[in-house]
Amino acid sequence: MTHPTSALDDTVHQRVRLGILAVLAESRRADFGYLQEVLELTAGNLSQHLAILESAGHVQVAKAFEEKRPRTWATITRKGRAALATELATMRTLLEGIARRSA
């Protein structure tokens, strides 16, 4: 018998990456500045976590110019939505087990 924590996905479960996926799941796409502000991250930190999520196929990052200014947009992928849903289901199972044992 394994504990529910063994099903947590290290790529998704990390606080910043979980936050990125949650924000993107709510808004479908967000620009770099918005993610940086709402998650209270430095540009370098956010960049690093986006790269990890992008290499895992959980987000898609697109760069474009708007009014001669560079903009970076992040979008959650289907794989990212599925990974987030699985992570949330695992956390629910974990929390329900703790609640049952605490009651």
C-alpha cells in the first residue's frame, strides 16, 4: 500500500509551478508581467519555472511584439490541464485521508 503523497508530481507540485498552472487554468493565457506580479516572483525565477513547465509540455510560451514592445505570453496546454487536475485530485485524496484520521 502506498501513501497518496507518492502520487504527487514533482514538476507540478512545486509552489511556483502549481501557481503558474492555477493562474493559467483560470485565465487561459497570461502575459509574463501579470504572472510575475500576481505570483510575486522575480523575472529570472518566473522564467526558470516557465521553462520547466514548457519542457514538460504543460505550458506553451509565445513571444510577440505589441506596439514595438516585446511581450511574452504563457498558455496552459491540454497536458498541463490534465496534470493540474491529477495533482488536485491527489491533494484532495490526501486531505480527505487526513480529515478522516483526525476526526
